Amino acid sequence: MFAKFALPLLSISALASNVLAAPFNPRTQSLARRYGSFDNWGGISSFDGFDNFYGEDNFSGVVSSQVVVEQQEEVVCQSISIEIVQQRLLVLQEMARQIITEQVCEVETQTVVFQQFLSSCSQFSSDLLRTSGRHVGYDSNIVSNFGSFYNSDGSLSTSDFGFSGSDAGQSLIVPSGNNWDFSSSPSSVGNAFNAAVGAATGN
Ligand SMILES: *[C@@H]1O[C@H](CO)[C@@H](O)[C@H](O)[C@H]1NC(C)=O
């Protein structure tokens, strides 16, 4: 698990460019289908420029192209206590709540931008299930802005990080070392996903 391999990653970087985009999900994309554009929606000024981020008719920002970064050393997963992982993910969740409640005042815009966040996040499920055709990784350029989230007095920063939604996936790191197996994982990961969805919805 902890071994580092110096394999070049170029060989897999071409994989995603010619695969199909993620399947359309009517549940997560229904807002986009009904409205097409949210720019200036309902005459509410905080919607100004909403579509600039992913583009009109692209509510969830479905990533269609990825560029894998060439690295000196491959990034390899390491298994740590699940509680440590759950803590980090809860921090991200509470930060989303903070950003939405402190940096947007119109509840309509709070609601729509949160739905956009959720539907955009949920694409990662089909990546993990290997049904999207996308690489399973993260954008290192976008992650690198994490240190600029807060001002030195602890308040949320308002600086422009200088990227748009279309930059997501353009500096992709694809960690290796996971147990994905093309013959057995599709069914076992599918079972795990269904059990989790059942647990989440109480079914
Ligand atoms: C939708 O947004 C994603 C993420 O920004 C981008 O990769 C994709 O090209 C966009 N699709 C269209 C049709 O504009």
C-alpha cells in the first residue's frame, strides 16, 4: 500500500479524452433542464454571471475532458482510520455551509448554488463505480487554493482564485494503490453503492 512507483502516467492520460460524457441524470440536472440559464434568474442580482462558471445548459458542470499531470513519483493511497477521513469530509461540508450562508444573502441563490454543488459532487460516484469513463482523481491546481480560503483574522477570504469551472480536471492527479479489479469490483462496488444509497434513503 505504501510503496511508491516511478511509473510514467502518460500512458493513461489519453484514456479520458475520447470516452463518452457521464450519463444524463434527470434527478440532478432537472433544474438545468427547466431553466437552461440562471443568469439574473428572477431578477435577483446575486444570480448575475451564474452561467459563466460552467456555461449555460451545464448546471452540474459535467467534466468531459481530463488532463492527467505527469509526476515524478506516483501518488499512492494509504489506508488510515475511517474516522480521520470522516472528519475531513465533515470539515468540507461545514465549510460549504459557511460559504453559502456568509457569502450569499438571497435564499434563492443559496438554494440553487447548493444544488449545483451537490449535483457536481455527485458525478464522483460514477467515477468511483467506473461507469463514467473518467479517471478517478482530483484536480491538484484547484485543491491548491485551499490555503487561501481564510484571511489571517479567520474570516472567509473574498479573493478571486482565478479559475473557472472548465478548469476542473485539467490538472488531474490519479492516485494508485486501490483494490479495483476489473473482474470482481464492478459487482462488489455496485453492491456497496446500493447498500449506501439504501442506508441514506432508509430503504
Ligand atoms: C460543462 O462544465 C464542465 C466543467 O466545467 C466542462 O468540463 C464541460 O466542458 C462543460 N460542458 C459544456 C457543454 O460546456
